[in-house]
Amino acid sequence: MFETVKRRRQRVSEVLSALSNVDRLHIVCLLSDGEVCAGDLAKKTRIKRSSMSQHLNVLKDARLITYRREHRVLYYSISDPLVHELLNTVENSFSVVVDV
């Protein structure tokens, strides 16, 4: 039981760490409504492609997002339901609108 609690705490720590950057939080907010291609994410966030790639890698490494490839285009989406719960909590707790 202690190991289960410890693993959960570790997971929460990973998730919060990945979302602690304002640009990554913006990306996740954009993905909260569904799948978005990498180009559209870059346009909507105004993040340079090199930085966008790094942010997406952090989110993928934290297992918060996933992607699929359609020819040369990558489409990203949220892979962990916990992300939706956290966004709702942030919106309710801090009166922050997370919809973009």
C-alpha cells in the first residue's frame, strides 16, 4: 500500500512539473478541446518551432499527451484523463479560464 501511495505521489509530481511552464500549460489548454496539429499549436501559441518541440517532448515524456502521424503532419491530443481534471480544478480554484 505504501508503494502505491508513493507511486501516486510521484505521478502527481511528474504531472505538476510538466505543467509548471506557462507555455506547456497553454499547449495543454489548447489540446483540452481535442486533437490539434503541431503547426496550429505553434501558430496559436506563437512559440518558435524549436521551443515547441522541446515543450511537446516534456509533455510526451510525462505521458500527458500523445500524437499520431498523418503523412508529414503530427496531431497531438491529451492522453491522460488527469489533465482534464487538473484543468477543471485550476479553472474552478483560481478563477482562471483555461479555454483558449
